[in-house]
Amino acid sequence: MDKLLWISEFVPYDNVDHAGGQNHNYHLKYINNSGEFEINLVSFSTTKEKDKLDLDKYKIKNHIFIKKDIEKNIFKKIQIKINKLSNNAGFLDKGKEREVIKYLNDLKNKGYYPKYIILQWTGIIFMIDKIKRIFNDSKIIGIEEDVSFLALLRKKEYEKHFIRKKLRDIQYNKLKKTEIKALDKLDLVVVNNKKDEKLLLDNNLKKEIFCLPPFFHSYLEEKYERKNNNIIFFGAMNRPENYLSVIYFIKNIFIKIKKENMKFIVIGSKPPLELLNYQNEFIDILGYVPDVSPFFRESMCLVAPLVLGAGVKVKILEAMSAGLPIITNDIGIEGIDAKNECEYFHANNDDDYINSINDLLDNYKLSKEISLNAKKFIKDNYDIKSNMDNFILKIKGL
């Protein structure tokens, strides 16, 4: 059985609460269950996650570095801010790199030599030079959950303060050069959508790219029943791309359309006080909800007026699989080749959101049509198991 060394920045476990972690968890355990590889995972966990780890239960060899939570480590927070002006724009944690390289040298000294190495997340991919010096004959695959320089570009474009915008611009230009250079040293680059593949090719990436659509919780078996006129937003609320988008929607769109028989319901863990302050009789900030399926099944629509972010938005795929009508913009639908006014509604501005919501308000027939089309789109285009089997074949063919 071929040895596969998998190095990731964030430890995977069942019920991990961020999309990248869920993706990593599914991919790792699917490949482990295939029986094609002997996997050794090297990753990082916070102290809060320590009791949630389940790799031993799945018989996956692992070495997990337990890190103190950043919010309690003032020195670490200062170090991160300084590191953001380096060539890697703060994505490479030097402390993590030292721990990984020391551990890999120890593995090699004990006679361990992997045929394949997977590096997951940009910060880990930036360690490639030192990893190649240790395991120079291994085939190395890099999984980009998102193209990091695109996410940074959007933060720069969103920034209003002149000095901070200039600093973002410096970060962005450094990161793009460093990211492309690191990806070009891999044997295979993995992205989760065709748009990211084109973006990298347009920026002169020379290496082969494999497109592996992300894991998402499928609700295809759920029947969409629309029982109310509620609008929902779904996503981890401790992430700026989510809570800033919710605040934008409330201030610029919802205030113009709210009605007695309508609520805006925000679902997602760890909402900040800045967001909680908007809660009122028309707006529910629910925080973490263990089962979102009733909201997907009964609500009028999901809105995603995203102001930041990059890559495929899992929340969009999940809601579409449930048949819940989606209204979103270029960032929200990025990497998802759905058709406007057939499988979702595209909104370029505030009026587009308002018009689409008004179109749905009293039109249950339109809701049903969009619902059926969205479900068919997911069923026809997102066969997760087939994509994973192809990925395994691609690794073994290197």
C-alpha cells in the first residue's frame, strides 16, 4: 500500500464548523476508506478542538500539534499583524513551519518515506521548498481551498480607508507572486471550481490543475414546501465575509422591503455584537442551529449579498440541493455554473435583490419552478463520490 503523507493547517473531524474543514474531513476519510493508501496526517488543532478529534476512531495515523487559542495569545496576535507585510502576506506561520519540518525530519530519520504528499491550504503549500528538501522524490499535491490572492484582492477592494487600502494592495501583490511561485513547484494543483482554474492559468501557472468540487451536505431528498415569506442567510457569523454581508443586506435592502408577514432570519455560529445589535421583531439572529433543513424547506428564499470571499460557497450548494430559491451576486455564485432566473436569481445591485424578492413574495409557482430546477442542477453536476474516485485515480497516476 502506497504511503500518503497529508499535511493540513486545520485539523479535520466530524461536525467541524467551517466549510474548508468539512471539505478536508470528507476527502481525508473517503480516501482512507478506499484502502488505496496508508495515510499519515500532520495537522494543527486549537485547545478548544482537542476533545473533538476523532482520527484514531477512523484508524488514521496522525500527529496533531495542539495550539493555544490565538485570542488568548497577545504575542501571537502581534506577530500575525507584522507577518502580514511579508512576501507570504501572513499566510505562512513560521512557528507551524518549524514544527512541521522538525517532525518530517524525525519521520525520515526513522525510515519513513511517502510516495505522495498532500499539502492543504495556502499556508501549508508555502512550506513546499523545505518539504521537498526532505522528501525530494515524493509526488506533491497542493489543495487550494480558495485562491488566497483573490480573497485578498476583494478585501482590498472593500476597504475604504486610504492607508489600509494601500497596505492591502501591497499584501495582495506580494501574495499573488508568492502563491503562483509555490503552486508551480507542485506536481498537481487542486482547486474546487473551474473559475479558480482559469484564474490560475490566466496568472501564468504552468502546472497541471485538477478540479475537485467541494463536499457539501446534500438535501436532495428534502421536499421544498415554502410555508412562509421568510428570508434566510446561512453561514459562520464569526467570519467578516458573512456578518458584514448580513449587515449590508439589513441596512440597504431589507429595510426597504420588510413586511408584517416577513422575517429575515440569520443562521450561523458566533454572531458578533456588531450584528446582534440589529435584532428586532423583523430580524432574528439565531446563532448556531443544529439542523437547518426546516429553514431550507419552509422559507421563501436565501440571500447571499456577499461583499468578501473567494471560491465556491458551500452554503449556496446546500441551499440549492434543498430547492430553496437563491438570490446572490457574482461572489456568491462564483464557480457555480447555474443559470440566472432558471436555477437561481442573480443580483448585481440593491434593486435586483428587491425586485427578485418581490417577484417571489406572492408567486408560489415561481418558487416551485426555481426549486425544481435548482435540485436538478445539483443532481446533474455534483456527484461527490464520482469526483472523489477520479481524484484517487489522478493521485495514483502521477
